[in-house]
Amino acid sequence: MKRHDDSPDWMWSNALAALDRMERLHRHPFQPRQTPSLGWEPPADVLETAHELLIYVALPGVDARDVRAVIDQGALVVSGHRILPKALRTAVIHRLELPQGRFERRIPLPPGRYSAADVASDRGCLVIRLEKTP
């Protein structure tokens, strides 16, 4: 942050610039990848308990049955499509911030062995439970 002694509003300008940068960073998880054929990456959280690994993937409007989740080389690969509902396809869109189209997210998993995957939806998130095995 720079101080501009010639302007009495330098602090306000810097604060607004910082807020603008934070908003851009907040939207970053929804930015398309560099390769358009792969689509966009939904944000994800990975949590570990003593008995399981919980992966939450933000996919509002996507049914868990329409999502593919596979473990590949130590990572969970979540993929599918998010499409605009048919009822809204003829609507006038004033703002469309949720990404549409193909998505894919490769989520590195902590070292270990996992089995018994359970996939469900909860409040706009896909929840994947991987049971730890010895």
C-alpha cells in the first residue's frame, strides 16, 4: 500500500483497492482453467477424523447422482456438468455468477488407504466420505 501525501483520501483509496483484490481472490476458485476443455474447478474442503476422510465440494444445483468421483494416483477426481435448469433457459439473466458447464477437480488425498466411499449432497455441497482402512 502506498501513501499519497498529496491526496487526503489515500487511506480510503488503499482500502478500496484491497477490497477489490480480496473480491477477485474470493472468486478465484470459480475461474475457468487454462485449458477450456477441462472446464472449471469447484472449491473443496478436505477434513480428516480418526476413522474417515471427509471431502466437501461446493456444487450448488448439481445432483450427487450426476457427479463422478474416483480415486486416481493418490487424488480424488470429481467431475461432471452443471447446467442451467430448463425453466431458466428462457429467462432474462441479470447476473450469472455460478459457473456452468463441465467441471473437474483433482483433490490430493493425505497418505493412507481408503475404502467404502459414500457420496451425498448437503446444503449445496457434494459430501464424499472415505473410510480409512489399515
